Amino acid sequence: MTVQHEAAAEGVEEALEVWIDQDLCTGDGICAQYAPEVFELDIDGLAYVKSGEDELLQNPGATTPVPLPLLRDVVDSAKECPGDCIHVRRVSDSVEVYGPDAE
């Protein structure tokens, strides 16, 4: 099953965005290993999301779109994160669908 079919099977048809709570980040870098196109560790040892132009977004609560081909990697990052600091939410209503506050 392709990532797109998995996403459709999980009901993920809307645009998603991801952000990291740096206050909880442990700096393990698991997210950057799973999805280096979306996450990066900065010189401060914490993980941040990156823009579509590969720019590190360091403002607290900064979000970036989740590209559909990378959805599984981003979700795996949220699930494996030891700091439980990765939040994936729908853009339309800001409801968290993956991460520590997901319903």
C-alpha cells in the first residue's frame, strides 16, 4: 500500500501541518532521521521544522506543511519521539491528529 493510500485509509485527506514544542525536545534527533526534509537539529541541540524552501523555522510554535509523500515518516517521528514534542494537526481546524495531544 502506498503512503497516499495509507493516508486515505486513515482518513487523512486534508492538509496537515507539523510543529515541535522545543520546551519538551530532548534533542535525540529521531525526527531528523525519519524525515530530514521536514526536521533538523539546530546548533542549540533542539529540533525544529523546516519550510518548503529548507529554511529552519525557529520561532516558537512555527509550523510547516506535511508533504503527503512524507506523511508516514512525520507520523513515525511523532510516535517515536522520546520527548513527545511533535504535533501534527489539520490546517482547517487545528485539531491534532498525531502527537501527544491527538484525540
